Amino acid sequence: MTFNDELERIATLRAHGLACGWTCERTAEEIVARFDVTPLKAQRLARGWTRPRAVEEILLTYDREGLRRPSLTPQRLCAWEHEKSHPGEEYLDRLCRLYESRPDKLGFGRDYAPDPPEADHPESATPIVGSSPVELDAKEVATDRNQFLRAAGVTGLATLLEQTGLASMRLSRKSEESNVGPITLDQLELRVANLRQRFQHTPDAQLVGPASTLREEVETLLDGKQPLTQRSALHRIAGQLSAFLGETSFDLSDFPSAYSHLLTAEQLAREVGDHDLLAAIRVRQSTVALWDGDYRMALHYARDGQRYATDGATYAQLAGRGEARACARLGDRAGVFEALGRAERALPSDQSGDGWTAFSPGALELYTGISLLWLGSPEQAEPHVRQAISLYEAAPVLFQSPANHAQAEINLAICMVNQGQPEEGLRLATEALKVDRGHVEPNLQQAQDLLAALDPRHRDLPAARDFADHLHSIRDA
């Protein structure tokens, strides 16, 4: 039996258990008894969870207690499930809470309590045999029914019922047919997670190819057959990749592709009812519309996305990154401060997320500074962009953002130019554009704003000419 065959049989057993009203504990026991699976892994499979999902469920227990998330990974959980290492006391406690079980039930330690009387477990008295529990039960039920009906002399009806029963079995088999195994979905999710993790520290040009290739693989899989749950998972993964491609296309100044990818992502997110993904897409749609000059649409996307946000960090992005800046471009000063206030209140004190979704205090300071600068208050904006720079410099690697860090420096340069320090501002902005991810579209547009903010007397300065030449060479590349 191949690994995928085993997982498919486990999935069939789990479905049978659900139909029979088994507890997750009973399903896990059956999985251990029938397959070469450790008790810890069986608990996860009994719930139909992937490893990334199980890790997220563990981390949510920390969120609910207001504690900082530890650096738990699917790879570490895999090592525990295959008994290559053991969880420490803290993680073992979390696993017992998550699976509502005891250490010995998860494979760590032994239970020395005497077995309860057999009568206490009537459901275990008749074990299920055979490779397909669902098919066996269906045949037994069909046989008992036909014997009864034939005994009653209703042969024609018995034949008809037998035919319809067999038809249902065929339909069930067809609904279970799939070109995707659980391990394939796990691998796809891990590859998407890897792309998202690399986002802040990898030039967009190096991300587009792998993301496009991965989405093509998902599209090819969707040409085959899958049960609805698997097909929904593939649509969600395709939606994540489309949103990711939308943002990277925008960073590379390709607005048409960005709009197209994000519309596809929105369609897929709505199909699977993934509000978290839809909120993340609205963040990107608002950003693209903002830098494309459609401020009212940027405002619409930002406000609409807040309806779908289920966590504080995403809500803060929509309010601070999207709504506040769109209001600033529209000259709505009151709207700017109201949106920034909501963003500050929503932003969790304990940062979470990956390289693609993370929203930090440094980001909120940056967008506050940009909004104030666009309202014509460089003196008020300057402390915020300086604070953003300090926060990015001191942030853990996960919450660093070279692109945003460079954008904060460009905005500080604009503040300096507006306050009579052109040469120092030009020097700072020139250095900012040399960062690996300093060439993203917002930074290039704000670099152009810097040139526009120069006093006519300063546009012939050598530093100004060098900066203009450098910016044009980037645009022409």
C-alpha cells in the first residue's frame, strides 16, 4: 500500500466514524489499530487536519490567553508525530488541551489504570473489518433489507431498492475519486507558506516565477477530480497565490496584471467563503487603487474589507494603510485621524503573522506619517516616519520590511526637503533606493514626489541631478 493509499483509507475510516457518531478519541484509536500511525498523528488525522492547521490550532491557544506565540513549525510537529523527538512539558500540555486527551493517549508515557469492564464500551464490541468500512456496512444493510422484503413477498420492490442502493454506492465512490492526496495538499500549503515568509526579504522579480509555477500546478490539479473539501482547499490555495501575484505585480509597476490577479483572488475567496483571505485581498486592492490615483475606490476597498477582517492586525492594515491614506488624498483630515485612531486601537500588542500578512507598529507609524505629509503637515509627519525607521531597525527579522523601511526614509527625506534641508534629504533618499526591495512602486512614486517637492532653486543641485538620473534609470530598467 502506498502512502497516499493509506491516507485515503484513513480518510474513509474517518468519514465512516463521523457517520456512526464516533468521538475523535474513538476514531484515533481505530486509526492506530489499523494503520502504522503514532497516537499523536492519529489524533490529528481523526480531525482531518493538515499539519499547518494543527500548528495554527496550537498557536491559537496562546492567542486566547494573551501570550506571545512561540516559534512552532509543521516540521517540528512532524518530528513529534514520528517520534523523532518529544515535545517539552509546555507543548505536551498544549497538545493534551488541543486534542482533549492525556499524555499516554498521545504516545507519551503509559496509563497504568486497570481496563474498565467490557460492557462499558459496547460500541467496541463489534470491530469493523475489511478495507472499506462504508462499503461493508452498506452491503450488510442492503442484505438485511432484501431478506426482509423477499420474506414479505415484495420481490420487485426489493430489486428496485437494491439497484438504487448500488447506484448510491457508485455515486459515493465517484465523489471520493481524487487526483489529490492529503500529502499533496500539505506540500502545496507549505510551499505557499514559504513564499509568504520570504516576501519581505526577497526581490519581487525572484518571487513571481515560483508563485506562477505553483499556481499553474494548482490549476492543473483542478482539471482533475476531487471531493468538495479538497477542491475547496485547492481554490483557497489558488486564491492565496493570486493575491500574492497581485501584490508582486503591483510592486513591479504592472498595474493591469495586479488588478487581474486580485480580481481572480477575490472570486476564489468568495467561492470558498474565506473572509480572512478576502480581507487581505481588500488591503492589496486598496493599495493598488491608491497608487493608481483612484482614491475613492481605494477608500471603498479599505472600508469594505473591514467587514471581513477577523483579526486586529488585518483590520489595522485596512484602516491605517488603506482608509487613512485614501482620506488624506481626498483632503478629509477628520477621516484620516478617525481611521488612524481605529487602527491604533485594533493593532494587537503581540505581533503575529508571516512575512506577507504581518502588520507592525512600525508600519502604522509609517502610514501615519504618509497621511500627515499628504495633508500638508511635514512637521507633524516627521516624528512618525523617524519612529517608523527606529522601529524597523529594532524589529525582529519577521517584522522587518526593507521596502517599508526604505519608504519611511524617502518620506523623511520629503519632510526634510519641505523644511529646507534638500541635500541631506536627497542623500537619504538615494541610499533608500539602493535597498534590495527599495524599488517597489510606492517608493518610486514617492521618490518622484520628492523631486516635485524641491524648491526650483535646488533642482540644479548635483545631488538633485544625481537622484533624478538614478530614479530614471530604475524606471527604464
